[in-house]
Amino acid sequence: MWLILAFLSAALLGCYDSFKKEALKDNAVIPVLFLNTLFSSLIFMPFIILSSQTTVLDGSVFHVASGGWEVHRYVVLKAVIVLASWVLGYFGMKHLPPTIVGPINATRPVMVLVGALLVFGERLNIWQWIGVLLAIASFYMLSRSGRKEGIDFKHDHWIYMIVGAAVMGAISGLYDKYLMAPVSEGGIGLDRMLVQSWYNLYQCLMMFVMLMLLWWPKHRQTTPFHWAWSIIGVSLFLSTADFLYFYSLSLPTAMISIVSMVRRGSVVVSFLFGALIFHEKNLRAKAFDLALVLLGMVFLYIGSR
């Protein structure tokens, strides 16, 4: 069951990436990101209110547990990590093709494994090392494909932003493992709906501050904001994808390493959107790079079983 949920989450995440690219087209990044966090918060607000004021959701998958500052401080940190990833990722996505961004983001499971190696003292087996090496090779090949479109991986700061977003995303994945794991396994066993509902609210508050301090005073001199219905699509696809992701992690037999790898399969959906909707160039070389990433994920899956 948890694996099916992970695959559904991956498909929705691919749609989220594609809608995000469309929403950012000739648009100001900070207000788009603020609206995404606002709509995501509005989606989960009814669950918070109903859970705290009534018994309607008791025992259901939508029930939001209560907790004081000793719990919410962990959620605030989660919001900071995810928001840092999103800010970097949104700026990078706006200026780069999805067929470049997608494969870079797909290397996150490798970063999660390396992080587990450094933080949790885990050891990689031969299959996992092959997966890591394939991911490194794919990144090199992707840099060669990018040069044909005038993208220099060594000197393009948008590439650095996407890589930074991927690193922060990997840190978020490791932190999720810590938040969701029971105390007996070294985690703190937080309620998944509490984490997802409240970190969206905290992000919304943080983005409002950024909107007022960074964008609004200079909005007439920077990229203007215009409304696009794809902004709502971003929030809907992301909220649903994350709900399925957290739900899959909450199931007893779920493995975070495999869930993380399956989720990165979203790159296939975003790659197809880039080819069919955005009509991007140099697809044959990029498809080979993507195949290397996916092959690396297969080796990671075999090594994590």
C-alpha cells in the first residue's frame, strides 16, 4: 500500500513541477510562492479547526493532532528547511528548462543516502555505490547537454540555486525520517497531519514577511506579478502529493529510502511536460541523461531492499 501511495505522490509531484514552471513564466517569484503557501494553508486549515474543535475527524486519516511548543518547534524548523529549498528552486525553475531541472532534482535520493552515511552512520553497499556513481555521471552528462543551450553548469547561478534546492530537499527528507520515526527507532514520532498542516501555515507567515520586506518595496522596478490559474494547480498538486507522501511514511512497513527514490520518479512526468507542452530542445541527449538517473535509482532500490 505504501509503495502505491509513493508512486501516486510521484505522479502528482511531476504535475506540480510542470504547473510551477507555467506559473513562473514571466512572473514575479516571491508573490507566486507566497500564494502557493497561502492556498496550501487554506486547504489544511479546515482540518486543523475541525480536529481541535470537534470530533468529526477523530480516527480518520485527516485528523490533526494537537501539541505545544515542544512539538511545534520541530515543525517550524521543517518549514524553514522546505522554504529555503522552495525559494532556491522557484528562482532556478523560472530561468531553466524542466528537462534540466528535473534530472538534477532526481539526484536527491543520492544526497539522502550520502546524508544517511554522514549523519546516521549508515554504510552503502555495492549496489548503492553504483547508484551514486551513475547519478554523478548523469550530472556530468547533463552539464554537457546544458552547454548546447548556453547553460554553463560551472558559472550559471541558476544551476547553483537548483543544486542548492536539491540539497535542502535532501536535508528535508532526512529530517522527515527523524520526525516520523517512532521514539524506539531514534525519531520523535510526530503526527504526519500535524507536520504537514502546520508547516504550510508557518511557511505562509514567513513568505508574507518576505513579500512585504523584499518584493513589495521594489515591485515596480522588478518583474511584475500577474495572476495565473496554474498557481492554484501548484498548491493542489503539491498538497495532495505531500499528503500521500506523509501517509505512506506513516504506514508500518514503509521505507524512507525507497519512498524517496520513488518520489523522484516525478522527473519522468515533468520531462514529458517539457517535451510535449514546452517544446524544449536537445531532448535525445537529455533523455539519455534521464535514463542514467533512473538506472541509478534502480540500483539504489536494489541496494536498499
